Amino acid sequence: MLQRSRVVIIGGGISGLAAAYRLCELSQAQQVPIDVTVLEGTGRFGGLIDTQQRDGFLLEAGPDAFITEKPWALDLCHRLGLAGDLIETRPDCRRSFVVQKGRLVGVPEGWFLLAPSSVRALFSSQVVSFRGKLRMACEPLIPKRQGSADESVAQFVRRRFGQEAFQRVAQPMISGIYSADPENLSLAATLPKFLEMEQTHGSIFRALKAIVNGKACGSQSKSTRTASGPRYSLFVSLRQGMGKLIDTLVARLERLEFAHLRRSQSVNEIIPREDSTWQIKTAGNASYDADILCLALPAHQAAGLVLKTAADLARNLAAIRYESVATVNVAFRSSDVPRAVDGFGFVVPAIERRHLLGCSFSSVKFPQRAADGMVLMRVFAGGALHRDVFHLDEEPLKRLLKDELAALLGIDADPIGMWIHRHAQAMPQYSVGHLDRLALIEQQMQRYRGLFLTGNWAHGLGLPDCIHQAECLAQRMFDFRLVAGTLNRSTRNRLNHR
Ligand SMILES: Cc1cc2nc3c(=O)[nH]c(=O)nc-3n(C[C@H](O)[C@H](O)[C@H](O)COP(=O)(O)OP(=O)(O)OC[C@H]3O[C@@H](n4cnc5c(N)ncnc54)[C@H](O)[C@@H]3O)c2cc1C
């Protein structure tokens, strides 16, 4: 009779649930008995993923979509039977805007986050001046950087494309996505593809051109085809909102007799025992025992839990800075919105001296977000560049954002609904040197037997990356259990020969 290994995962966001689900898949596929418990501190699973229905609107408090270029979220949806619920962005509106001198200016087709992929895309753009375009056009002449020291995203963009491209395009895009100040963000950790493009092609223009022409290697291709065949738009969501992913994971796990999901179990202490097992204590005085302990938490919360046991590890985890961001869903009658909102949304450069980071046109991007005759938008406020805005009281925050939308979109009417969701210390900032810190964390983690860490603070904060990291960690926990000798020798031999 094989002994059942006890795995306890602390944190019931997508990272914790994806790790639990993958462990259960492995346990079932390889007939290795594992007991998985997920302890979530609040009364709800999902963490930052939180879909709400209000007054006929589908509101996303956190993520509203995921990228399909990285296959892991898509694959999980397929494994969970959610393929039929995936929805694509509206094909006729696949563009976004940048605010320039108080107006919304379209980012032309062919721009890839920081840079245009062709001279045509560059010169058809109104987002930078003619002088700025000339400087950008010199990019292929800029020699590639020597040495392996990390640099900031801001330094990289200025070096290759010039100051105007940074201020008018890269800064607002990056601040919008990461709620960050690009002056501090590590290029290698945040945008490794751009680093790779420079190293491989000597120029971002040349690399993007190669990708567009389909000459680039597989990892850089724009293909979004899954193993099962269908091709998706770059971003997809679920018809019922991103919460459907969490509800489905929870329902699947709750059906398994060896998976235990526990809500309102805020863990306040973890204690290593001499026999290499762990005791986990909650604020409500509950106690759990684990052979394998996984912390699927924001780095600052993981740091607090490991402090007594592993001060060195805690120090490095705590050094990963986080920023706070608020999402504000804003609903208008379509007739009150004079300007056609025919794109995914807009971002606002810091030099425009406004208060919002950006705005997503939710009901344009995806169907069924608002009733007919209504428009739903989602404004982002706060982040590294507007910390004071995040802390505004509800009424002043609503007034500020309403006034800015009125100025930018020409909307005089009051919104028919505004819903604020604040995410304090939610966005990890991959500062310059982040990869070195992660290497240290990895080394230090290995000193504590049976302790594993995952979360959005490591190698990517988008949902596909969180899922991928969690699933890889699940495999490592599974392998650890095999090596740890819970299984008898003949079983290990059987598994090793598969
Ligand atoms: C506003 C916003 C918008 C975003 N939009 C997108 C998007 O559109 N697409 C995309 O791909 N990504 C997006 N992201 C990023 C993505 O949502 C996150 O990186 C991801 O959801 C993080 O999941 P996680 O499980 O690692 O952490 P979390 O979701 O933070 O989960 C951690 C969980 O641990 C629990 N917990 C904490 N402490 C304890 C404790 N002591 N005991 C027990 N439980 C505890 C928490 O309650 C929480 O449920 C967005 C992020 C934000 C903030």
C-alpha cells in the first residue's frame, strides 16, 4: 500500500489552483496517491481574478483577457472543457490609441508594443513627430549592446529608438500593462523577447520584419494555433468572464476526493518539523500537516510566512516591490458617447500630465459585457507613476476619472454606473537585476526541504505565465515526492520506465 503524500498549497489564486489541478492530473495519470489541500485566506477563490455581474454589466475587477501567443492558459481552458466558452476580440476593432496633446491617436497596424515592424507602419503613425520618426528609423544602425548586465526598459528604448519613442509610445504602453515606471523595470525580466531580438538580429526592426515575414524561429512566431488546431486572436477571454476559469477549476477540484479546497483559512505561521514535514497554522487556530508545502502567494506575503524559518529567503522575497492599481468600470449610454469607441482602448503618456493610466473599451473588445445601447469602459488608476490617485477616497476618485474621460472622449453626461476595485500591492515590479534575485531565491528555496514557491512575482505576471510556472512547479513537487522515497522501489522503477 502506497503512502498518500500530503501537499498543502497556500493561496487560492490562479497560481495555487493551477498547481493543485496539475498535481491532481499527474496523480491520476500516474496512479500515485497524493492528497492536495488549498488554503485560501479569503472567503472566495480566484485572488485577482474576480468577475462580477452588476445591473446588466459584466465587470472584471482584475484580468479581463489573456494572451494566446503563450499557450498555457489556452491549454488549461481546453483541458477544463472550456474551449466552447472562449471568445475572441472583435476583428474590426483590433487597434488601440495613445493620448497625444489631449487627443486619441491610433497606433497603426504593425506596431508591436514598443516598435513598428516596418517603415510603413512607422511613417503612417501620428504618435511621434517627423523628427521622432527619423530617429526611430535609425534603429537598425544602432549597434547591439555588448555585455550581459541588465538594463531598464526605458534605457533600452531610448538607446535604440530615441527619447520621443520612449515618451510617446513605450512609456504609456509599459506603464499601462505593468502599472510600472519603465525607468526601473528590468528589460531581461519584463520583455525578454526584445532582448533576444536585439541579440539575435542586431536590430528590433529587422527582428520584427523577420517575424512578420514568417522567417523567425518558432518561439517568436505570431502563431496562436493550439495543439488541437484552432487559431485564436492575440487576446481571448471567456464568455462568462475570467471568473469562469476559477469556477471551473474549483468545481473540478471539489469533485475529487483527494483534493480539499478550504476557504477563509488565512495562514499566519509555517513551522518546519525535524522529520522534514511542515505544520501550517491559520489565524483561526486551525492546523494542517504537509509533506510538501507550496506558497502560491504575492512575494511580500510569502516573505512574511518564511521569515522565522528562512530569513535570507524572506529578505529576497520582500525586496520584490509591488505597486497598487485600481480598476474602475464605467458605464455610459451609447448615445452619451459622442466619439466612436472603435478600438480596444487607450493609454496615456506621463508627459500628458493626466491622472489615469489608460482605459479599455470593454464592451467593444468583447461581446456580452454590456446590454444593447450601453458602453462599458474600464479605467486603470494608480501604479508607480500615480500612487496618490490610488489612495483617493471614492468620490474624489470618481470625479477625477469622470472629468478626464469627459475631456478625452467628449462625454458630457454622467456615467450610469461606476464601480471601483482597488488592488493594493498587487502588481509585482520586475526591477533591474530581478533575474539575479530570482536565481538567489531558487537557490535558497532548495535549502528548505519540501518547500516550494510560485506566483506572479517570478517569471511573468500574465495569466499564461502564472499557469505555466504553477504547472512546472506541480511537476517538480510530484517528482520530489517520487524521489523522496514515499513510494516503494518497484513503483519508482515502474514510473521511471514509462
Ligand atoms: C488590475 C489587474 C489587471 C490585470 N489584467 C490582466 C489581464 O488582463 N491579463 C493577464 O494575463 N493578467 C492580468 N493581470 C495579472 C494577473 O491577474 C495576476 O498576475 C494573477 O492573477 C496572479 O495570480 P496569483 O494566483 O499568482 O496571485 P493572486 O491572485 O494574488 O492570489 C493569491 C491568493 O493568495 C491568498 N492569500 C494571501 N495571503 C494568504 C495567506 N496568508 N493565507 C492564505 N491565503 C492567502 C489571497 O487571498 C489570494 O487569493 C492583472 C492584474 C491586475 C492587478
